[in-house]
Amino acid sequence: MATLNQCSFIGHLGKDPVLEVTSEGKPFTKFSLAVDQGKGKDPMWLNITTWDKLAETVERFAHKGTQVFVQGRLKLQKYKDRSNTERQGVDIVATIVQILDKKPETDEQQAEQL
């Protein structure tokens, strides 16, 4: 039987991604993504994880507020909250992160326009 676990979102980073490394030396970043739900509604906040070369690229080029397209798979995480109640969270393990913001102009390009 075929299966599919893939989702796509467009949103804005809620914080700067910070590159970390596992004990095995594998780079990763985690960041939050705010996805607009429509006028008058609060955004949906998602937890995004990137790995390896993608993590390095995201850390280098994305920052808080950057609009991105994210595609990846859902990963369910079980954890216990402060009151020791078992809960389940949903993370997105990204396979694609594409920056949608326009490339910022350099000082030279801005001076040419003046």
C-alpha cells in the first residue's frame, strides 16, 4: 500500500534560526513559522526542523520575519508537560525551504537609484 506524508506552507519565520550540531556532528536548525489564517484570525504557528546542508543554508540566509515556502513531512513528538501529563506535538521536518522575500539591495545598488 502506498503512503504519503508531505505538507507545504508559506509563512514568516518567528525567530532567527540557530545552527546546532548533534553529538554525532549532524547540523540542524529549528525555527517557528507563522502561517496566516485569514483576516481577523490568529496565525498558525508551526515548528520547523531542517537538517544537514539545508540547515546551514537556512541559518545563513533566513532571519526573523523572512517569508519562506516550506515543504516537508509531519513528525509526531510525544512529550510530558510540566504537570507530567503526556502530550503530543507536531513538527515539520523540512526537505525544501525557499526564501520568497526579494533579494535585499546592496548599498551600491541603492546609490545607483538615487
